[in-house]
Amino acid sequence: MNEKSILLVDDNENQLNHLNHSLKDLGYKNTFTADRGDNAWVLLKLKKIDCVVCSYEMKEMSGIALLKILRREDQMADIPFFLTDPAFTKIKVLKAGQIGVTGLFVIPFDNEAMQKKINKSLKEVKEPIIEQTQQTLDHGLELIENKEYDKALQVFTVLVNQKEIPEYYFNIGYIKTSQGKHSEAIDAFSKATKLDRLFVKAYEAMGRAYKLIGDLKKAEEHMQLAAEIYMETDKLDSAEDVLNEVLESGTHSLNIYNTLGVIQRKKGNTEVALRQYKKALKIHPEESYLYYNIGRLYLDMKNASKAKKYFQQALDRNHEFKEAKQILKAIDLGIV
């Protein structure tokens, strides 16, 4: 009998019961069930869960949404997470892979294949490339702990100069998806997302090391790179924390304030976003894309007249600003 705990999530009661019985027949006796994504999230926070098997399509919170939330949490980022669906389209495979799904189970289930995939995920055996990257990261962090900042930066520089590695696996994932080889695609996407999580920690560590040796420009550069990876993976709070850490060091940067504005806009905090964009404008009042970003913000706020004013200012500063031209035309036509 397998003692690992598995959380099963599906808003279809019959499908949930069938999945639960199937796993128990396969020897997984320690199972929990949830009929909604939000209930599953509560269980994940209350209990030690070793694996999640969740329906892709659910009414209240989709399996993709639950996976995205789980992958944002450092302590849960590596929990194996499988999605179930009667027919995985290429779009579904891409969405799941880009977020970091562990595997896919097609309904009706192939119990033997399901057991094999779950057992493999629960063994916690890291791929060599993941293990090597983790060891390099740990070594760099240990050097920082020992205040050997220059040596740490050398280690991290070698690591991040291999930044094409996650991209390579993402590209393999896209190719395999287009070929209909979904299992191979998910394996590649899984490597890519795990590597991205390690690389973002490396960029953060480099930023802090540079700050400690007094190179604030380099510190900002690497913290900005960390924030961009966090934003790509929808970890907006982590991105905001990293950028605020840069500001606390006394740096006043156009890019930092603009990125904070983008984050606040994504979070729906329009007034806070506007303040950040205007701080960026004070540093560089001729930057056309800042006016464009403020225009987009006013559109979010349903203020088309102010939005038009800022889009026009963006175009005045860059006559070839294609997006500004298009959105001004759309406003004039009443499309937005």
C-alpha cells in the first residue's frame, strides 16, 4: 500500500468517485477529495498533500487556475500535479505545460499508465539538469552566506549565462505539442518551469550580492530580471517584493517604477499603478511608452478622454508608435 497522500479534485461527483475508487484499487489508500478548486486549496493549506489529480474543466475554479495558484507558492511549487480531461487539445496542453503541470490523464483512465506516472512523480528523483542547477544555486547561496560575494557572483554568472536552457526546453515543449506528442511535451515543459524557478532565485541572489558590494546598478539589473520571470509566471506579489527591495536601497529607476505600475495594473490597483507610472515620468518625461501605459490605465478606468490624451502624447513623442495609432483610431471609432 502506498502511504503518500493524493488529493483528487473534480466538480463531477460521479467522475470524482470513479477516480477515487480507481486509485484505491491501485493501492493509494490515503486519498482526499474536493468537489471544487477553492475547497481543494483549503485542503492543500491544511494537510500534507504529496500529489494532486484535478479535472481540467470545472465551473467555479478550473484545474488550470488551481495549478497556477499552487505553483506560485514556494512550499508547494514542486508538488506533482496531474490534470484530467476527456480530450486534451493542443491549446490545453500548451496552457498546462507553461504553468508547470506534471502530467495529463485522459478520461477514461488507463489505470496502468496512471499508476506508472504517479509512482514516478512521487519518487522525487530530479532530472540531472535540475539537480545540477540546484547544486550550483546552493553553492552560490552558501558563498553569499560566507560573505564571499565575488566568488558567489562568479558561480551565479556561469549559471545564468546558460539562460537558454529553460528556453530550449520550452521550445521542445512547443514542438512536441505541435507534433501531438503530449507526454513528451509535458516532460519538456516541466523541466523548463523548474529551471525557471531556480534561475529566478539566482537572479535575486545576484542582485543582493551586488547590493552588498555597493554596485546598485548591477543589483537593479538582476532584480529586474528576477521580477520579469516572476511576472511571466504570474507571481505578481513576488515581483513586487523584489522591485520594492531595489527601491529600499535608494535607487530611483524609470524601469522599476514602470514595472511596478504594470504589476499594479495587472492586480487591478489602478490608482496605485497611476502613481508608479507618474513617478517614472518624472525621471524620464519624454519616454513614449510611459504615456501609452498611462493611456491603457485610463481605458481600464473607463475614462476614454484622458486615455486619448495620453495616447496622443505617446504618439507626439514617437510618430511611429503603431499601437498608439491603432488605439487612438479605435477610440475615435467608438470601438473601445
